[in-house]
Amino acid sequence: MNNLPSEYSSWRDYISNIGNKIASIESSKNVLGITGLAIIASSIIGAIATGIIGNLIASTRLIEKMAKDSMLPSYLKKVDENNVPTNAILTVLAISIIIALLGLSAIDWIVDVANLSASIAYCYTSYIAFKIAKEENTYENIIDKELFLD
């Protein structure tokens, strides 16, 4: 099945002239019409909503647990009768509103910093796990199993 629009002679020509349009959305619209557009739009909305909900749940639970471990202020560990961390949710909501008001460039900067921070945290955690395994003299078994050398 070729869903190349009729006004283009090749995919290279199509992609180079597509501008601000997204190729997968345009292709779905060309092949399936408005139904294809609705399918891909609902998929995108579902993916975004799932990401937002997952982030909200994970971040509020993380904040609650950090407050319980005295790493954050104690009012953030409060949960209601359904075990929902209400103060953590309100804190995440307030931070999200403030960031949204700062504009898109601030959000891009925060995402970049968060990605770099996550990479650094992952490397640090891996280093510490390896160091502990080495001190306990179990690192050789870990490496063998991870690299399938046994």
C-alpha cells in the first residue's frame, strides 16, 4: 500500500516539503481519511494522558516516601483515608502551574536538566551497586550472569 500523496513523486520530495506537518498523521489521514486522523489523534491523546497520570502518581508517591524518611518537610507525608498523598499532589500541582506559567522554553530547559540528572543518578546508583558487590566479593558472579559468561 502506498500512501504517498499524489502531488509528490517520491518520499524524499514529500518529507522535504512537509513543513510543520507530522508525516504519520498526514499518512493516516491520506490512507484512512478522517477515521485515520481520529485514530491517531486518540492514540496521541491517550499516550500523553497515560504519561501525565503515571508521572503524577510516581512523583507524589516519591515525595510522600521522601517526607516519611525526613528528606522533605513532614507535611508532605500526609495521606487521606484512601491513602492518597493529598499534600504531595497539591505540591506537584503548584509546581506544575508555576512551570507552565514560565513558558515553553522553561519546560524544555527543565526536561533537559531532568534527563541529565536521571542519567547521572543512574550512573551513580550503578557505580555504588558495583562497589558494594566488589566489597562483598560478589561482583564476579554478577558480571558473569549479566554478560552470560557462565
